[in-house]
Amino acid sequence: MPRWSPSTDREVRAATGDRVRLLTDADTAALAALSARAPVSNVFVDSLLEAGRLAGPRGGAAGTLFLGIDDDAPGAGALR
């Protein structure tokens, strides 16, 4: 059974006033660009992306997901 479902995104958005959302596969390029801005801090994310992992949620025993935070602060990297 997957550890996430489409309702998870709705629940995350509702709990954070729409400031946080689950990333989708369409966000992969933006996630890679954001991660590349601080490669040492993001070495784990970079390794997943280099291995072909996409940004969208993955279920199963090794289920993972990425969250995007909408942050309009100057200099903040944001995925929308």
C-alpha cells in the first residue's frame, strides 16, 4: 500500500494555508535547478535526481516525496 495518496497533497495544502505542496514529476527540472544552487547541502537530493528519480511522490516500502514551500522572501528559491 502506498504511503501517500492524492488526498495527502490536499491535506498538506490545507494544513499550511496553501504554502506547502507535494511536488510532481513536472517539478523535476525546477527541483534540480534549486538543488544545484547549494550542492553540498543537497547532495542527497542531487544523488536521487542523478539516479533518475523524478520529483513526484513514489509509494511502496521506499516511498518518498518532496515538498515545495511557496516563499516570496527575497533570495528564496521557490517551486510553485
